[in-house]
Amino acid sequence: MSTSEEISALLVTRFGTDPEAIRPEVPLRELRLDSLALEELRLLVEDRLDVDLEDVALSSRDTVGRLVAAVRSKAGA
Amino acid sequence: MTGRGPFARRPARPGIEPFSAAVTGIGLVTAAGVGAERTWHGVCGAGAGPSVPHLPELDGLPCDFMYTVDAPDMKAVLGVAAQRLMDRFSQLAVIAAREAVADAGLDPAVWDSGRVAVVIGSAHGGLPFYDEQHTVLTERGARRVSPKLAPLTVVNGAASSVAMDLGAHGPSQAVSTACSSGTVAIGTAHQMLRTGACDIVVAGGAESVRSRLLIASACQMRAVSTRRDDPRAACRPFDSHRDGFVVGEGAGLVVMERPEHARARGAVVRARVAGYGASSDAHSAVAPDPDGLGIERALRTALTDAGIDAADVGHVNAHGTSTVANDLIESVMLRRVLGDHLLVTSTKAMTGHTLGAAGGIETALTVLALQHQLVPPTANLDAPDPAVPVEVVSKEARHAVFDCAVKTSLGFGGHNAALVLTRA
């Protein structure tokens, strides 16, 4: 699975997000991901993809595309 | 035995009029059954018997079993997004709350949500998640610990989850007085209705402590039964061979309303909460006052609050934990305060000791007892303790005529509570 698909799968299975709503331009807050959910997601992504996102700063105003890009940059590091 | 029929109520105290809250809905999720009807049939001996399995997480402990709820798929029922923010005690509370509100005939889409309160008791809150995350901390380090620890483990998690699920915007709060939490929650709700703080309250208790940490400690305390060869027979309140309580999980909630509110909408009233009393032993961290003076004070206060004579009480759903000390002290106190005409029961042999949920579950069962004029039996009472000086119903449910019933609860730390309930 691609990074994007991995993140989408986590959002659907762990946060109950509608898969149709997960698009690159959509702000995370529109997926009802608040600050707590983002920290929870960070842990899940780290475990799933074996990456370190400690210094990645994301807020719920950021988009799905920004999230995927940030994870990709760490996965390739 | 019969009750004395219609009774007159005195003013509670000079200047304080009696106040009866209408109980219009019930929700129960217990090891005896999911749903009020299933739990009622279960405690009356008509079900398949409670679920009391050995649990793998308790392997090797002197008590390796507990009463568990055969709950539905929580993700499906509650939704993934909501479920992930609730530990199990909150999930059980939401299921019970939905049933209670539907039973009351209330529709959260149209009610005056600012006048709806939630008061839910719990002794330990989200202890299982705490236990799990402590293991994560020690085995994988601080950076693997979940950020959800605080919101999931706080004792008010059940109250806030129910308020969110129902869209209740009135006051919401937790009550935590150990094993009397559920009873104190309903007493607190009674007081809130009396003062006009709200028109409707969803109140009771919720607990789930499937935690190796807590059960290990309870074993060290020697408070729990070690009858591992027969878990279903381990909890035996008022029996000569009782050797401790057995922990259970569950939730029991009632919908209570100001009487004029229930009347105006034509609600079916199941029973009424007529009086409440609470007290503190100020004696011990775990042991009840040896003479039962604390629970006596709570019960006498509840009777005074209700303006009802002891002789009018026909049935008591006792705390009846199946510990040697509690059952003796409580039963002697009941005889001293209420007399020898009572039909007493403990339903814990069918639900387990659900700790902070117990008072909520057992108050709901007392409401059903009043409605059906039927006293559930105390299961496993094969050899009644001759030192217990009250009549404890055993073997099968018993029909009786009674207009007034009592629920008593005692909590670690000496938190005593009693409710007086009357027929609708």
C-alpha cells in the first residue's frame, strides 16, 4: 500500500472517517480530526510505517495532502 | 407478607416538603442480560444464568473470574468515531442511557436539552485503559503512551459520553463514592430535580474494571471470593459459606423527572424516588462501621426525607456483597431500623458486585420490583447464615404486596447511601 492508502485505511478503521471524504484538499478538521485525534493518528502512523514523526507539526487546519506529504518526507528520510 | 397499603407522608423536615421524582425509564446492561427486561428475567431466575467466565488476563490470580457483559459490537452500535473515545465503562453507560431514554418515551431530537442533566457514578472510571497504558509505558517507553489516557480514564467519562451521545446540555457530573456511587448519583439527581436545576435527569452508575492490576489488589486484600472451581456459585450473599464478593461490570441508569414534567407529557411512571439519605462512617478505609451506625444514619435520613414510616417499607434491595462483614452488619441494621416484616434480597449473585454501578443497577431493579410486586431471589443462598436476622428471599422470586422499598449501598471509605422508592 502507498503512504496515502495506509493513512486512509487508518482514518477509516480507527477514526470512522468516511472514505469518500478523504481527499488531498480537505482540511483535517473537516474529517473531525481535532488535536487529540491528530496525536493519536501520529502514534498509529509511526507504528504502522515505522517512521518518526516527533518533529512534524500538523494542525487540524492542515489538509490531508499536507499530512501525506509530511509522512512521505519522513518515510523517505 | 403484605405492605400496609396506602400511607400518609409527613413533611420531610420543618419547612421542607417531601419531593418525589418520577422514574420514567430504565436502562440495564449487566452480566445477567443486556437490556432491562433481560436483566430482570435473569435476576428473577428465568434466564440462562449470568456470565462469570475465567478471564485470561486474570490467569494465576486467586480470583481469576468475574461477571462480564455479553455486549454487542461496540464499534457497530456506538460508531467508530465515538467508541474510540470511551473506555468500556462509558460504552456500557451509553448503551444503558439510550435504553433508558427510549423507555421513557423521550426523543432527544425535540426535548429542551438545556433542562436535561446527567449524573453517573463510577468508582474506578477507565481503569482498564490506565492498566493497559502503564504496560505500554514500561515495555515500550513514554513515546508510545496514548494521548487519550486522560479523557478515557477520568471518572466523569461516562457522564460526558452520555451527555454527548444524547445531546443533553444541562448539568452533567460524575459521582465517586466507591461502591455507593450509583446510589449517591441517583440521590444527587433527586436533589437536582427538587431544586429545579433540571426537569429530566439520566442517573445511575457504570463500571468495568477488567484489570489484572485491580483484581490482583482485591485478592491481596482478601476481599474477593476464591471459589475458582465454581465461579457462578462464588457470590453467595447472606449464605453461611460466603467468602467474599465477585467483581462484575455493568451499567444501570434511570430517567427521573420532576413530577409535573412527567405528568404534562403523559409519561408512564414506573415508580418514584421519594427520599434520599447519605452519611459517612468516618471510621475506616475499607471496613464498615462494626455496628452499622453509618448506614443506619443514611437510611433513617432517607426515611425522614421521604416522610415515610419504617413499617411501610416492604422490600429492601440490600448492598449484600457476599463478604462476611457486610452482610451481617447490614442485615442487623435493617432489622433494627425497619423491623422483621421485610423481604430482603441481594441481586449481586446474578450481576456480580459492579462497584460504582451497583447502586444504579440495583435501584433500577428495585423500581421493577415495585412495579411487578415481585422480589427477586438471592441466588446461591443455600445455607442461610443463622446470624442474619432478616428474611432473605432465596430460590425463587416471591410475589408480595408492598408500596415502599429501600435501596442501601455502602462504599469503601465509609460512604453510605439509601434511597426510598414508592409505587407509582
